[in-house]
Amino acid sequence: MQKAELRKLRRLDATKEMMQKAKYKITVHDRYEDEDTQIYEYEAFIRIQNLGAYIKIAIFDPSWMRANCTGAKFEVFLNIEGQEYITRELDQEGNEVKWLTAMIYNLLEKNGLKHYWWQYDCKQKIFANADAMKTLARIPVEHERGYKGIERLQQWQQAVKDEETKRREKAEQKPWDEDMAKIPALPKNFNVWARKNVLKDHFIFYEYSPKKTTTGWCTNCRTEVTVQEPKYNKTARCPHCRAKIIYKSTGKIKTLYAEGYSANIIQKIDGGIVERTFTYSESYRGDPRHPQEHFYEYSRKLLVDDEVKTYYWQSYKNKYVRWCLGETISVAHEGFHYGWYENTILYKGNLKKMDSPLLKHSSYMLWNKLPTRLMAYVILEKRYPVIERLAKVGLFSLAKELIRTSNSEQLKKYSEQTSLADGLELDKFRLKRLKAMDGNLTALRWLQREKKDNEVISDDIIKTLASENIGYLDIAFALKRLSITKTFNYLVKQADAMGESIGQTITTWKDYLSMAERAKLNLAADQLFKPKDLKLAHDAMVLDSKKEERAKLVKKLEKEWPKVDSKMPKLKKFEFAADGYQIVVPNGIEDIVTEGLCLRHCVHTSTYYYDRIQRDESYIFFLRRAENPDFPWYTLEVEPSGNIRQKRTTGDKQNDDFKKAIAFLKKWQKYFKKQLTKEEKKLGVIADQLRQENYSQLRKDKKEVWHGKYAGQLLADILEADFMKAM
Ligand SMILES: [Zn+2]
């Protein structure tokens, strides 16, 4: 319908009869107030013009009419054959305000011309004269009966609108359906494969029997098996298929679900590949031999022409469930990291035979375990050719690290050259060495630096540093004075002496140097820059730099816990040495403070340790290595019975070197028990009780560790794991 044409149509005014009727009032019952009230009889007035192909409906607002305005507020134009309608809004002077597409009811309700029905007994009417009613009766509707006047108009408009929506939805869905038509059938054994490979939970159902041996049903191998003394909810292995199972008694179970991982399959489609994702789960109700299988495909990613379209099986506009297009992303798009590491299991049965050029030219088959989902890998490989080059020469660690850290800038840069050595900013000689050590990104950076500086660092050094991800910047402070070899040898030696990682040793070294600098030590001297015993020098600096603070703390603690020092002499009988280790008893608070400062743990500042010593609940002992008896190593909290509650070293943790000392500690606990008097044994029993009460209180309070390696874990769990009973 042409608006210009519609504007030219003759103006319709309200008739005299209408103008009078606009003022009529009637009595109705107000439902809310429960009383009779007077309202105007008509909500709206309409006049109709029959214009051959078109019908024009003028709608008058009674409030305008009562103000002596005869002009229409709305003009609705219908093109019955063309299935079209449009509305023009006017002001009281007859000027055009705007054009509207609303249906008649919405139009009236929105403008207060039809809304009394919910408040009053519905007696209000829309006035239309007999001619108008006749014209309205001409509007075709599907269900003829019962629709009169403007109800009929509303019905027709709704049908027109529905038809239009249907057309629009069909147009939207057409390309989706075309895409979905490309998806091939699943391999015949796919369901069976999924059932066998993606279920997380397996059960053996058994009938309760007083006999030792009974029969059960394994949900994994779906076989009847003989089981010995099954216990409800206990885990075991199926005697037939060896799968890890949980025992379930059929009598106790109503419904049980076995969850699954998601499963993937890649298939060739016209112009590309599709990645389909499924979930498989099972539920058992009644006879476990007949589980309900829930096989559900929820996404399809189509890779065609450098574009990935993702479809989801979901509700379409809240009407029905179907495949709906989600996102469309260009392969070149940098931020494209969909579900890379999502825990899915790939069906491989169809890959070898698939003659998709995308997979044929991919290096995916070179990997033992792909670092991403297969389609993501294919896309990354297309985008960053260096990935394929790395895989082809076996540099999997480097490729994996670059992919996993989404290091797109590096990937882009390294892809720029067709020669891998050039791309990685290496030469053939260094690329060969990188390959030989299956180097990671840190190793690559060391080799790049080596080439730039035109020197050669031993592969051993690079490999060791790279394994702890120690880069040039981490040790630049040392390299300013020492060669890399000297620096490395020093670090390894000190790390061995401390039983620490190289990374931790670097931290200690830096810590020492900054303290030494503040103390104005002559660091130009080699023996001060790299002290022979770094840990000792570090600890000495700690004590020295904190001399005053330490003295103050010791004084304060001695005042608060006056009996602690006097407890020490009676503990001397527990001192012990064997197998290169030694147990040392502190002389008092001062020694405990020193230990705490050197090891940077909390023993010297946490007053409950002193409280426990004073009450004979537990004592502090030092575990040291015989070659360095003055060198703090591990601090032990020990009960009067010899039970060890806690063992802590630098930064409140335990290192691997400690495992070697466990046999010694057990030996010491035996020796400890032999020294105990009757009185001391009694103290041990009380301490045991107190410890258990403490754990259960911590559990009740849900106390968690806030910092460090154990952050987020329950404190009671950590303490309990640390506990070592004297046997
Ligand atoms: Zn089985």
C-alpha cells in the first residue's frame, strides 16, 4: 500500500449521531469498589469507507468528540487481497502524526479506547452503524462463527501477522535446514562405542544375600557376574571387565543415573567437516538389565569455507525444539577458542578413511594426545602454519604450550617464515638441539638469546632451566657478573644443599642479596656475592637485619609465657642422631624465634605453640641434617607421647627431600617412647584427646587455609594428613 495514495483518500468525520452518543452515560457495577457507578456508554466510534480493493476504517476517540472534535484519531487501511494493513495516527487538527503496524486491539487498548472490561461489568461498546457492520462482515476469517465487528478485523489481522511470521521463520530456517541436510548418518556402531567409552559411572547391582557369594549385574559389560560379599556403595572392580564399579543393592535403589562425558565425532560434509557433540547417560529403574539409554546430540559445528557455524539443539523462539544457528565465526578470528579443552572423547573409527582434505593435510595424527579438540586443532593449524611444522619435527611440548596458552601473537610471528628455523628465530644447529631436548617455550627463548648473543650454552643447562620455566630475566641479576655456566652450577649446588628447587633457590639468593645490599656488604667480593653456603648466609642476614626486632619479640614472649624456657631441660633426653639426621631441642623461646625467622613459617609468632608447651600439650623440636646441625631445616610439633603433629620448613610447607627423613623420624619416635616416664605417658594421652577435639572443632567451623600451596583446603584435613603417630 502506497502511503501517498492512502493520504489522498477522502476524510471521514464523526456523524451528528455519533457526536451525541459520545456523551451518553450508563450505570455499571464497579467490581473493585463493589458499587454502582456511571460511565460513558461507548469506548470508541468507528466509520468505514469501502474503497474497492481497500477498506478504510476511521476510529474516533469519544474524549475528543466531547471536546467538539469530529476528526478521527486513527485510520486503519486494509488490503484484503494483498493481506496487508497499516494505520495512520492523526492529531485533533487532522494532521498526520505517524504510521503504525499494530493490530486493532493493541491500538485501542494502548490508547485507552478499550480497557474497561477488566474493571466493570462489561457493557461498554464500540459504536459502528449498520453499514459499517456490513462492511466488516466482508472481512474473511477462518472461523466464521462468533466473530463480529472489529473482533473480525482483529482476527483477520492476527491471521495476516501469523502468516507473515511463518514466512519470516521459514526464510530464516531455510539455510539452517540446508546445512542440517549436509550432516551424514552416524556410523552404525557409534551408539555402542559411546556407551562403552563415555560413561563415567559403572555399577554392579546385586540382590542382598546372607551368603558370602552372590550374583550381580555389571552395567559396564552388561554381564551377570559372581561377586564376593558385596557392600553397598563400596567401590571395587568388575571381575569380568575389570571396570571400576560401585556396588548397589537392587532392593535399595529406585532410580540411579550413570553420568557420561561428552562424545565427539568428526564427519566430512560438502565443502568441509562437521564436529558433532553428544552426551550419553543411562538410568536404571527396576531391572538393571534394561537401562534407559539417553543419547543426546547437542551441538554441531560446521567448518566450511573458513567459517565455523555452530548449531544447537534448542527451543526455537519458545515454540518447538530444533537445530538453531548459534554463532558464526570466521576461522581467521583471533579470539576463537571454543571449548578447546572441554572434556570430550573423540570417536576415531571413521578418521582414517575420511577423505576430507582438511584432515588429510592435517598433522593431527602425529600426536599421541591432541592438546585441543580435533576441529579446533585443524582450525589453529590453518591459521598458524607453525603448528603443523612443529608437529612434523616432533616439537610437541612447544606446540602444546603455544596452543594451551593461546599465545596467538607468538604463533602468528613464528608462522611468518616457511622455514621453521627462520620462523622460530633460530638456525639449523639450534633447531636440532631444540628438537633433541623436546624443548618448551622457555628452552626456545634461551636458544634465541644464545643465537643473538652468539654464544653456546650447554643443552643440559637449558633443559634444566626450561623444566622449571626459568628464563633469562629470572637470573639476569647473576648473569651481569657471572657466566651462565657459573651461575647455573652455583644454583644447582645450593639447591641440592637446601633440598629446594632451583626456582626457590633463586628467590633465596635474591632475598639474600637485597638484605646484603641494605647492610652495605661489599658485594663486589665474589665470596659475598655468591656465599659458599647460601642458606646459612641468608639466615644470618635475616637474623642480623632483624636483630632488634627479634630481641624485642623474644623479651615480650618470655614475659607472656614464663614457663616455656623451663620446660626445655627435661626434653634434652629426647635428642637423637642417626642416618645423617639429628633431632635438636631448642634452648627456649629465643631459639624458636630464630628458627621461625629463618624458615619464614609461623611457629615463632603463633602464640598457641607456646601455650601448648607451657601446658605440656606439645613441644617444638628441630629436625636437622647432621652435616649442618645449626642450620634450620624442619620444625616439628611433637606431643608428649612422641606423636608428631606437624612438620614444616621454608614458607610453611614440606618438600620432597623430607620423604627421605621419614624413616629416621620413625626410628626417633621409637627411641622417644622408650624414654617416657609414667607421668609423661599420661600427658601423652591428654594431648591425644586435645588434638582430636581441635580437629573436630576446625571441621565444625569449616576453617580453610587461605594462602599458599594448600589454599582452599580444609585446615583439619591438612593437619591430619601431616600427623605421624608414634608406633
Ligand atoms: Zn563388567
